Amino acid sequence: HPRRFLTLFVSFYFLSMRAGAAVAVASAVTVDVASHVESPVAALKQQFSAVEQQIKTAGQVTPGVYSTVKKLQKMVESIIEPAILESHASDQLLVLTVFREIIACDAQYKKFLSGDKAKAQAALKSVKTEWAECGGTVEELKQRYAECLDARDVLVRHNNTICCQEFAVCSSPTGYGDCEVVKLERGFAGCNYKDMTGEECFAHAKALVAPLHGYFSNQDKKYEALRFECAKFTAATKAKVAECAYLQEAVNAKVMQTNEQAEEFNQAAENTEANCRTACAEYQECRQKTISAYQKVVGPCETTSSYGGGDCVKNRENDRKSEWEATQTIACLLKHYCTGGKFEEEQVENCKATIDSYHLAVTYPKVPEEMPCEIPDCGRCPGCDECVDRPYYQYETPCYGSPLEEVPVCMEEPECPEWCDGSEQPTSAPTTAAPTTT
């Protein structure tokens, strides 16, 4: 049998796994059959060689040789086989322990995906829904506000028209405090006392203003009607102005709420994306370290001598299989000698044919594929602009930046502005022909 490098692992493995790093420390007793260092397998081979030589010389198993054969069988069963099986179990445990660190990386990342990431995305969805609903309310209020402004402007136009008509009636009071003076055909009433009595003169003067009968009453009714309409439109306009101001405040309050939700969403979206990038980087680093440690433990690695060896599981696995096959071949031959057999060359091959080392095969779990890292694009929610008032007469501008602070002067001031100059004026009464006195 060829001489080989033989390693028996008889101690323990200390595993330290932290942040994806795996460190394996192994303590071993190394026996080189080629050297003079004694080991159970080396002693077995040496003594078996001597026994084999004695059997060849004597042609049979003598009582002294039989005793040695039994001792060698006990060495195989109680020392060598348990040591090989224990070494196999230790390496299998080492492989599975290091492999679990790779699985732990995947499990930790899956926990992040189903935990923190899922919760963050659910919270984002909730905030975005609230933002969308709030934004819809803003648009609805803006539409109502715009309609209010349109209605207000219509009232302003009607109010200004009616009030300016009222103003025009008394736009130029006379020095006597009259709003209207009607010029008669004769500007005075006289009395010829020679020819007429006082009653006749009065009758004559009364006849001069007789054509004005009912005129002032009608004009007064028209003026009162205009004054009533002006007051009505003024009240309605002021009410509409107040309504629009309330709607403006409601719009801007809702705009502020919407913008706060947009800011909350945008900040949360930025944090979620950053957390996903960090978790992904940590996961990839964890995988890289643990897989590197796993590959280093598993091997194959460089052998330490021409007979085998090497500080990795695959090399030790191959050595154990060779040691097991050699040991079991010797055990088979020893059993043959115990039954009174003699040395036969073909028996060696018969023993080898019955030996199998499948139970010493180490299971190497396949490294799972790395999970893809997906950094979500959460998007951003835009803010809303506040809606401001517009001047009463700039109808082409739906939302003007510098609203009028006061109502038009025609509504509250006694002087009519320039745009009222073309207002309809009341019709003057026809001049009357009065009899002249001589």
C-alpha cells in the first residue's frame, strides 16, 4: 500500500461569524507516515506489515501471530475508525455552520424587504393617498373660488352701473341744494296790479308751472328706485366679496395642508430610497464575505505534502476516504487471517472490492443565487400654489397677484370715477311755455 500523508482531526473547531465574516480555527494532530512520528494508522501499517511477513514465512497463522492480529483488529475498531468518523462529522458540521452564515445574509435581507421596506412603502402609499385627496379638494375649492370671483365681478358691474345712475341724478347739485332744476319758458312770474287782482296773478303764476305737474313725482320715484337697486346690489356685492374671501382662506388653508403632506411624503420617500440603498449594500457585502469564507473552508486548496493534506474540507475528505479504504483493506485481511486463512495475493483484491467510503462523503450545500437589489423610485409629490384674489375689473386674469384692498370708489365714495362718465343720465323735463305778463 502506498504511503500517504495522514491527518487525524481530534480537536474542535471554533466558528466566529459576525457581519458576514466567517473565521474557522482548527487544531489538528498531523502524522506523516513517511516520518518516524507514531500514530495509530502508522502503527497499524507497521505491525500489519510484520504480521504479513510472518504469515508468508510460516505459511499459516501461528498462535503468536493470531494474538497480534486480534490486537490490530481492536486498534482498527476502537481507535482508528472512530477517529475518522469523528473527523468527518466535524468537517460536515463546519461546512454547514459556515454555509448558514450565507443563508443568514439572505434571511436578514428578506426580513428587511418584508419588514422595514414594506412598512415604509405602505406608509408612503397612505400619505400619497391623503395628498391626492387633499389635492383634489384644493382643485375643487379653487374652482368654487374662481366661480365666486366671476359672480362677484358680475355683481360689481351691475352695482356700479346702478349706483352711478343714482349718482348721476344728483351729480351736480344746484346752489339751492336741488338735484335738478327745470328751466321754464319764463324765468319769473309777475303781477299787474292795475289790471289784475292778486288772486288772478297767483293763478297766472300757477299756470306757468302747471306743465310740471307729476314730473318731479315721477323723477323722485325713478331716483328712489335707483337708490333701492344700488343699495340692494351693494349689499349683495359685499356679501359675495365676503364669500370669496372666505373661500380664498379655505383654499389657502387646504393648500398649506397639501404642501405639508407633500413635504412629508417627499422626505419619507427620500429616506426609504436611502435605507434601501444601505440595506442592499450591506447585503451584498455580507454575501461577499460569507461566500469567500465558505469557499476557503470548503476548498479545494493546496496540499501540504506529496501525500496529501491541506487546510480545507475537500482535501481532508479525500484523505479520510483514502485512509478509510486502506484501513478497511487491512481489517478485511486481518479477519481473513483470524479464520485460519493464509496469505493470498488475490485476497487483497477481494477485500478492496468490498470496501466503500460513501458514508464519508461531505455534503456541500449549493450557494443560493443572490437576491436582486431593487432600489425603489418612490417619486415626489409636487406642492400646490396658493390662490390669491384678483382686481375686480381684471376679468381676464383668473388669479391676480395684487388684489384690491378696497372696493371701487363708485360704491362708497360720493365722487364717481372716470369710467362712470358715460352712464345714462335722467331725461330732463321739457321746458314749458308760461304766459307773460305785461
